[in-house]
Amino acid sequence: MKSDKKLLYIGEVERLTGIPRWRLRYLERKYRLIVPKRRGKGWRKYKRKHVSWILKLKKARQEGLSYSQIKQLIKTGAFWREDQILDVKKQRKMTKQ
């Protein structure tokens, strides 16, 4: 199928993002943050945009956000706005003090 050429297997996504396969599966099962298509025998096939999302998730985690906070930002649509991530990070710092 022509559209399959645009899709990536989990190993390719791991290589591009630096996130291990087990964590990608975990994020799919527990948080439903990235849900790839399934092909053939259930193999995960990711779109290029999934790689961008995963890299953004990785950056948000490095900024100190939990997966639950990230999921909430995604639900509200604020995850895609950099100022919202920084605002949540600032609020987190204030509650720790």
C-alpha cells in the first residue's frame, strides 16, 4: 500500500526520538497519549506527526511535567502552545517552595 511508506515501525520511532520501545508502549496503554495504527499482525505503525508529538512530550517531561499534566494540557488544547507548558512548569515550582 502506498500510504504504508509514510508509516514508521516502533524501532524507527525509538531511533528517531531516543525513547525506548517499552516506554512508547507504556504511554500508549496507560495514558493513550500516542495511539499508532495497527497493521497486519498488530504491529504498530506511527505517522511522522507522531514522532513530532513524541519529541514534544519528551521536551515537556524534561521541563518537569508529569504525564498526567501533559494529558490534561492535550485535552484542553494548551499542549501545543509553548507558553502554557512554561506556565504549568512555573506553577509546579511555586507549589514545591
